[in-house]
Amino acid sequence: MDQNLTSAPESLPSGDLSPAPAVPPKRGMSRRATLIVLLIAVSFVLMPFLFWRASWFGAPMSAAEISQALAPGAEPRATQHALAQLSALMDRNDPSARQWYPGIISAAGHADPQIRLTAAWVMGRDNTVPDFHRRLAEMLADPDAMVRANAALALVRFHDAAGRPQLLAMLQPFTVSAPSGFTAGTLRPRLKERDAVRPGTLLARIDLSVGADPRGSSAGVRPLENAPALIELRSPVPGTLQRWVGTAGAAVAPGQPICILAPDPQAAWEALRGLFLVGQPEDAPVVESFLRNSPDLPANVAKQARFTLQALQSRK
């Protein structure tokens, strides 16, 4: 007998045997979504560039733009930009800069101290202008310490020693005191000793709120009418936080010393260069004290201090 070599079929599974529906191919992002992503990517590159371009004082300005930037009511950053442009022209002895000299003198009376200190620096670029000399001498009485410093340094270029007291002050510790305009408050330090600071760095806050100190140092103290609950205390000069006069949580009164700032090395270097030219023998102890009390000075600052000290002592 022939043997059937064909195997019997396996039993079929039960259930729906209809084919599964085809999966549609994945589509990419829509054109609109692609455009949005592209715009976001471009903005990450473009916006920092535009910000840098707007804040870069090296960008050239036209004569009309300089005149507009020095006019009353101009945007302060534009005024600073114009002053920087004029400084570059003056350094090149470009006679066209003279047409804006009245505007530079006017900027020296600007409400913004940043504008005033920049104007003082620019006026020092041309020591042949008597009006610059007179205006710089007046700026030695400016309420802002940095404006006074720039005026004193600029006067050195006029061979004028009237700024000597300010140059000496740049070599000595600076005491930051609480402002006026409040009754009392509580000290809230923001930095630690040996922290470097720049003009405008937040040093501490004075808390004027009722019961700000749980130990009671400000219990019952109320701010003046319409006064803020906090006063921000910012550094008026560059330097290093040498020490706090008061401790955290201590009561603070108007005009009270808050902290001591050690001299900034770069500012000290500028002051030492000025004193090298216009200093007097009686200034030597201040320079000696600066050297003695500043063990971590950069090499160039220590070297300039020694040169200045020798120059002062030789004038006896």
C-alpha cells in the first residue's frame, strides 16, 4: 500500500483571521512647526548678537548720532557711547572732536553718575582745554566717590594736584555707612569678608519691617510713611569687603558705619601713578601704609607703590 506521506494540516487558530490594517508611514513636522523651530533657533543666536551690538561702545556713530546722544534728554547708554567715541577721536588728535566739547562739559552735570564719571575721564584726554580744567576742578566736590576719583585722575594730566586728597583716599579703606531716610532697621548682610565688589554691588539690606529681628532689636520700629520695607545698600566704590562693622540681625541707625572696604588694586594703581606725578612728601605715610597692609597686591601694583614712594621721598 502506498503510504500517504502528506502530513495532516495543523488545526487553525480560532478568532478573526482578517489581515491587520496597514500602519501609515510617519510624517515629518508640518511646515509651520518647522518654521517655528527654525525661528527659535535663530533667535538664540541673533538676540545675544543684537544685545552685544547695542551695548558695544566700539560701534561707530555718525556725527548726527553723536550730536543727538549728547543732547538733553538723550538715552544714557547712547550718551556714554558718544563719549567713548569722542575719547577715541581725541586720542587720535582728530580736530573734529572739538565741535562736541560743549556737549562733553554738559554731560559732566548729568543726573546719572555713570555719565559724569565717563565725562570726567573723557575731559582728561585733552589737557589743552581750560574749560575742561575748570569743570574737572568743580567735579572734585561731586557726591559720587567714583566721579571724584575720575576727576582727580584727569586733573593729573593738567599737572594739577588739586585732586591729591582723592588720590590718597583711593589708597585707604572705605567706610560704607547706612543712608538717611529711615528711623531704624535690621542689618541683613549679603556678602562675606574678602569678597570682591564693584560699584553697585549689593552689600546688604536694611530690613525696616516690624519685628524683623526675632531677638527684638527692631521690635516696635516702623518705617517712615511711604518708605520701602527694605533698603538696599550697594557699594559706591570697587574694592574687597574687609570686615563688617555690624553683625547680621544687628540694629542699624541712619548714618551708622556698616562695613569697611579694602582698596581695589586697579584703582590703587591709577592713584599711585597720579601721586607719582603730583604727590608731596607728606603723602608718603599713606603709600607706606597701603604697602604694609596689602600683602596680596598684584606685582605691578606693588612695584608702582615702591616707585611712587621713592618719588615722594626724593622731593623732601
